[in-house]
Amino acid sequence: MTDFEIWRKEYLGLLTTKTADFNGDGRVDLADFEVWRKGYFMPQTTTAPEPTTPPGQPTATPAPTATPKPSATVAPTATSAPAATATPTITPTVECKTGADCPARNKCCSNKCVDPSTDLDNCGDCAKKCGVNQQCVNAACVSPTATPTLTKTPTPTVTPTPNEPTDIPYGTPTKPPTPTRTPTPYVGYVCAYDTKNGYHCDKTSINPEYSTEAACKAGCIGARPE
């Protein structure tokens, strides 16, 4: 049996020996398991007694130990290094009756000590299994998320309108200019006099006296003698 099997059976009372009392306190408990787990327990070796020299006899000098010659080393063939992979930590299964029998941060589920922060079958609590392709992270079942693919949106091309003023932004509608209306001058008649024609009516747009030629003749020529 291995050291662990001996400790387990002595801890559960299946054996009455105390071979697994690694810390030497006279009992087999979880403290001995921690000593075994950390590798502090070392098997004892039997040392042969040193020979004694009778009185008056010279001390025998031990013969030198022959040092074996190193064997020829064959140079390894260069190969491509494999991709580094994470080596999972294997924790020995510890049987338990209550949570007090388990190490720190462990729970007793189905008579076995488990770490609920990483155990897929007891994630967060006993008998809480994670789904397919899920991982137990910090006592919670999580699914790996896919990295979204970013799609670049093309920039729209703006075509300027022909004959569009440069100070107006593209796409702004322009209003045609309002044509300037030249007012029609008012044309009327004025009573005029000269020595050649005497009184007569002249057409004018500046301060006309009469709106029609007939009214001008009636008021100008008819009212004044020649």
C-alpha cells in the first residue's frame, strides 16, 4: 500500500497502527495528510555502524571510492518544440464525513473533498454540474464567449451639385434669386408753351399735369387762347 492508502485507512479507523503519524504527535489526523501532501515526510534509512579500531592498532584508512567514468552522451536530435500546454494540478481525492474533514476552501460532497470554485461537478455547491463546454470559474459556471468580428462601415460619397456656390455645404438646397422688377414710369401729359407751337400738350413722366392727352388738350389748349 502507498503512504496515502495507509494514512486513509488509519484515519478512517480501518487500521489500528500509526504508521501514517508523519508529524509524530501520537495520532493520525488531517495534519498528517498535510505533511504527506507537502512532501515533508521522508522515509527513514538504516545507517550501518561505523567499525571500531582496537586500542593500539593504527586507524584503517578507508579505500578511495572509484568514480565511474561518465558514459558517452549522444547529442539529441533537434526537434521543434511542442506548444506549451497548461499542466492540470492533480489533487488526491480525500474521503470525508463532514466539511471539517476537508482542507481549507473545500467542501464535503458525496463523502469526497472537492474545491467548489473549480470543480465541474460541484461548482459553487454540491451536485451543481456545469453544462457542456462550460468551465467552473470562481464557483460559477461560465461559457466561453466568441470574439465578435468588427465590420468597417464604408464612408458615403457625396457628389456636389453643379454650379453650386462653394460657401454652401453640399446637400443644402439653394433658392433661386428673386428677379429685380423695374417700376414702369408713370406717363402723363403737361401743358407746355413755346413761340413756335404756342400752347400744346407734351408727354412726360415727371410731375404730369394730366393723365390723358384729351384732358390735357381740354385744360391746356381749350382754356388758353392762342
